[in-house]
Amino acid sequence: LGIAMLHLEYFVANLVREFEWKEMPGEEVDFAETREFTVVMKKPLRARLVRRTSGSG
């Protein structure tokens, strides 16, 4: 489990580093919550990924 967590952290860090995360055109981020097994977003988050240019990272 330990090595899996390291790989997951590395994967997420690379996604954050390599892409700009923006909302979908015409949509706003809704932070309303609902309870299931855990607290989750009422409306699932949808993101538009834009690859960063080599000069901005």
C-alpha cells in the first residue's frame, strides 16, 4: 500500500504541474455537498485541462 500511495501522489503532482485546470465553458463550480458514504459534491466537478506551455512551468 505504501508504494501505491507514492505512485498516486506522483501521478497527481504531475497532473497539477503539467496542466492548467479550468472550469468547463459556460459552467460554474458548485461547492454544494451531499452525504453518501462520505461527503461528496452534489454536482460532480468537471474540468477542462489545458496543457501548460514549456515556458510557464
